[in-house]
Amino acid sequence: MYSLEFSISANSTERVDRFLADQLSLSRSVTARALAEGRVRVNGETVRGSRKLVREDLVEVTWPDAEVPADPEQLKLNLAIVYEDASMLVVDKPPGLVVHPAPGHRTDTLISALAARGMSLSGGAEERLGVVHRLDRDTSGLLIVAKTSDCHRKLVAALGRREIERRYAALVWGHIDSARSVDAPVGRHPGDRKRMMVIASGRAAKTLIEPVARFGPCDLIRLTLTTGRTHQIRVHLAHIGHPVIGDPTYGGGGSKRVSGPDRVLAAAVDRAAPRQALHAAWLRFLHPESGELLDLRSEWPHDLRQALGAAAQQRNLLDRLDMLEYLKFFGAEGSDPGRNRG
């Protein structure tokens, strides 16, 4: 048997059956069966699905081994926590891990991994258990999660005021000669609901781009988000003709777009990229409770090292664990995150 226990820190949530289904990534049928079999307890007592949850309720859910939908120990091992205190944490999300439940990913999510780790869950359905911003499944890197409703509210407000500086590292096709910004609305593709695109009817979106290192067929760049639309970075880079290497959706043909003497090297880089070469590498913001400046960094991920090494054609680069530091990705400290930016 596997038992998951957590406490509620919001003032109130909703019916326990809906809460478990929506927030613990369970199907409604699994939730109903757990309740019917008495495997859901609140404050030590078996409850019906209609029981409302309130602050400080202690919830325990137990599954038979055959019904455990994901290996909680493995999920815990996959999570690297780079900062944590009583009100929040920052996790270095691995690639392949979905943040929120989605079709085909009801339990193998970041939410499940945090629950398996024993984290107290904040908020109800609307607060999405404290996750402040999103990363795509195959984008790795730093992600902020609030443990309390108050901290979540403050962090979301700071994000809306552009006081949380989010910088990404990406390996992209072609060359970007100087710093520039892309200010173009992003919305759903009218012919494919799974894709996004630059479209006049979309929501305002702005991405700042800075070149970091130039290689034969590609560049390593630094991107700063001032908005956070779905697939924003990938869509904006494809829009200006510099798609992310390894991007299966917006990659524009990958290495086939490269001609001339760099074609062979481009193909080698393409083969070495197991996914989109995009990593949330740097967060800078003021702690919502203490006001302390948090400057959190994540090095270039292990699964993309071969792609960057192939692009750079530097044998010594693969021997380094600090690829981004070595290439001076973290060279600019940026503006004060407490000050609004346009």
C-alpha cells in the first residue's frame, strides 16, 4: 500500500472528491473508488466525497500497490530543490515532467512529485497548488512554487508587475547579431489547437533576446520574458527565423534548413539534441516575505550537453560542469527585479 498525506493551508477549498481529482492528478473513477473503499481520511476519519476541506485539515489517501499510478520514490529522486523555506520553494524541473495534469499525464506530474515528497499543498483548484508559472513538458529549469496561499498571491502579483526576472538559455539555428526584442501577440493556431503562433488576435507577448556565444550553424542565446504566454519563447524565435534546436513543433525543419559548409555540423548538433534545447536557467526576484533578493541559477542540463559540445566543437567544453558560466551566460546581472519593466 502507498499512502499520501498532506495538509490544507487555504481558508477553504471544495468537495474532497473534486479536490483530489483536480489537484492530485487522479481520474474521477479512481477518486470515487478510493472514497467508496474508505481509503480517503480527513483528520483521521473516513469521509464522503461531499466533505468540504478547510484550513489545517489533514488529508490521507491510500492506494493499493496495483493502483499507484506513478512511482512516488522515483518522482522524489527526479526533483532537485534549489531553494526552500516555509513559504515557497524553487525546483529545477527535469525535462519530460509535466507541470499540471494533461491528457495522458494524470499522475506523472510535478504536482504529484511534490506531493510524493511530502510538501504541504496550498490553495484550491484555482491556485493550482501554488505553482506560480509554467514550463513546457520538454523545457527544463527553474520553477517557483508557493507553499501558502498568501505567498502564492504575492508571487503572482509580482509576476504580473514584471518583478520576477526569468531568463532562459537556448540553442537556436542561425545567428543573432545583437540584442533585440520581439514584441508580437501570441495566440492559438486556428488550424491546430495544439500549436501557438504570432497572430493579431493573440495576447500581447514580449521577449528580450541577447546573443551569448556564436557557433558554426547556431547561437547560444539568453532570453528574458516580460510576459509568459504558452510556448512564447519557441513561437517568437520561430517567428524571427531562429527556431530552437530540437523543437519538434516549431523547429522549421531543423538542420535541413542549414546549407553550405555548416550542413554536416548542423546535422551532428541536431542528432545530439534529444529535445528542444531550452532551459530556464536564471531567476532573480525579491522574496515575497523577507524582501531578500534571490538570485538562483541552474547550469546547462546534462541531456543537452552533447548538443552544445557538438555546436561549439570544443573538446574541453564537455569536461566542464559549468558550461553556461564558462560561456558567460550569467555575465550580466540585470536590473533591480523590484522595479517595473516595460
